[in-house]
Amino acid sequence: MCVNYHTPTREQFGTLGAFSELPADWRWPDEVWKDYSAPIIRRGRDGSPSACLASYGMVPRRHIPPGVKPFDTMNARAESLGERRSFAPAWRRLQLCAVPMTWFYEPCYESGRAVRHAIGMHDDSPFLVAGLWREWTEADGRVESAFTQITINADTHPLMSRMHKPDDEKRSLVIIAPDELEDWLACRDLETARSFLRHYPAARMKTWAAPQTVKKNPAPSPNLSLF
């Protein structure tokens, strides 16, 4: 499943309809991997969409206790949101967010071997992916945030069913239409939130080969949440 994606520029971020400017000192990489910091959108204290920087992966690696086998929390299966300890508290509290991106990456085996493909919008516009967020207070008093992306079965999706090994279950991120952002963030019950966990039309998406040409950099230092 998706473990890295390409982020919008500051200018592209502003086209998502909720923001005109972001703090000048915010920094995030072009490509985001586990434990990297990136912008997400969640409901602010006044009820309107608000941006913050958060760590990719609901449980940052540094929070995994010594002796516990490392595990990944970049993606949360929609079918088990209320059951997995890493995601259930945030899901039940409806700590919903949207993750801005310009495309995400998946392996495609149509050539007979794994080739990294990018998946984005047909018109190259940035888009939003449904997710969950959590926050905690560090020992020094800093409040930090983390997020995960929500996935659904994609066995019947015309585009996403082409990704991953032939015998693997097909999965897809949940794309939130721009005009549904505020409704998604404002969900007050789980049934309504689940109604958003559906496929995005394949006709509005596209994919292309995007082999990885450079090694990923070490994860940057975590950024602080702004609220």
C-alpha cells in the first residue's frame, strides 16, 4: 500500500480552497515517507479547516518501546478502523484530517516486475486524501501531531486494481473531493464518516511510470503542531 507520496508546493497548497498563506518557517520535503513531517488539514478550534505539520505514521518509530518489533501505521484499513489500537481512539473521536498531495506512489507489475507508478489527478491538480490524526505532549512540553491515511478495497477499481502483485488484495487511498472537505472534517458520527470512504472516479485520475531514481533522505526533525 502507499508508503510515500509527493507534496504540493506552497502555491499549490493555496489552490485547495481553504488557505491563502502558510507560516513562512514551515518546511516539508517534496516526497514524504514514514516519520517525515508534512502538512495536513484538520478542523480548527473555530470549526473551520486549519493546517498543521504532522509526522507521517500514526505511531512514530521513536514511540515504539524497546523490544517491540517495529510496525507501520502509515495506512489504516477502513474495515478495521474501530479495532486496531493504533487507530481506534482517533477514529472513535472523529479526529479526521485530509492529506494534501499531488500524487502518490504504488508498485505496478504489469511489465512482469515491480515498477513504481505515480497516481494523480487527470488535470494534474493537487488533491486531498482522507486520514486520521493524533497528538501528544512530549516530556519537554511540546505538542506534536501524527497522521495516517485511510485505505479501502480496490479490487474492482479500474485504475487502482492494476497496482500491487497480481495475487495481492488491491487497496486504494480515499480521495476527498475539494467541495466535500469541510463536510468530511465536520463529521459528528461514525456512520456519516464512513459514507465518505468510497472510490474516486478512475476517469478523473491517471497513472504513469515513476521509477525511484534517488534514495530517500533521512527523516527530518519533527515539526511542532501549531494548535
